[in-house]
Amino acid sequence: QLVKSLDLKMPPGPGTKQIFQVKLDAHPGSFMLLSECLRSSSRKYDLQTGAFGALHANSVSFNEILVAAPFQLDLPAAKVSATVAAEPNADGSVDIELSTDKTAVYVTLTTLAHGRFSDNAFAMPPGRGTVKFIPFGSSSHLNSIDLLRRSLRVEHLEMYQQPPAVISI
């Protein structure tokens, strides 16, 4: 549900900001805002965010903003899984299909393979989505995919909200 929309005309460059307030009184129980910045000019941009969850093709920024401390969130016990593609894409990137049964917050991917993910530490609603692994350098793609597959870890915030298991000896 759209809570606030702003039409901003901001000068280019770092350090440019616009401060605004969002009233959540009509949305009790809300714990996260999704903020998306869209470009409105017809100027061509090479920038592709690839942000997981972005709603628009002309998105240049997509962020999750918590309105409570992480320990105060009552998150569902989500089961997030990942499947690494068998072959790399034409550009050398590797698709990773993610799925979750419940909303997962701060889904974070890590690996021993050298490279980066197209997006990381994001909120994921129930369903499926794809993130790309982009290897660094010109290492063997098959070796990178194998290491990616063997070492990929998928974590999210709710996993760390549970008390540690007690082991009786």
C-alpha cells in the first residue's frame, strides 16, 4: 500500500538529500517501509539496479527501512532456499533462484567464490526470485560455479532471533 509519494527535483551528485516524514498511525503493526527512487527523465542511463523487489523498471534505488529495532520484530519462521544455475549466463553471471514460504527480512547471501551478488541483504516476500552472482576476474566459470554451489550460504534475520538450542549432557 502506497503511504507517501514525492515528486523531487534534486541536483545530481553525492550528498544531495531531501528530508521528509511518513506518518504510520494508520498502519499499526507495520515494521518496514519500502522506498523506491525512480528516474523520470528520458536521459539514457547505463545503471541497472537489479534490486530484488524493485517494482519499476526505471528504479535507480530500492531500500527497506525498518521502523523498529531488529530485536523488536515479530518475524515468521521463513524457510529460504537457493538453487544455483547449472551454467553461467552469456555475460558470465550465474543465476541463483531463491524461494521462501514466508516473508524473510535481510536475506543475505555469502560464498567462498570470488565475486559479488547483484543484490544482498534484502526483504523477500513469499514466492520466488532471482539474484545474480557476478564473478570477479576471468577465472574458470565452471570452477566458480562449483565453488559457489558448494559454499553458498543463505541467511536471514529471523534465524538469529531464535534463542540458541539447549543441549542436555
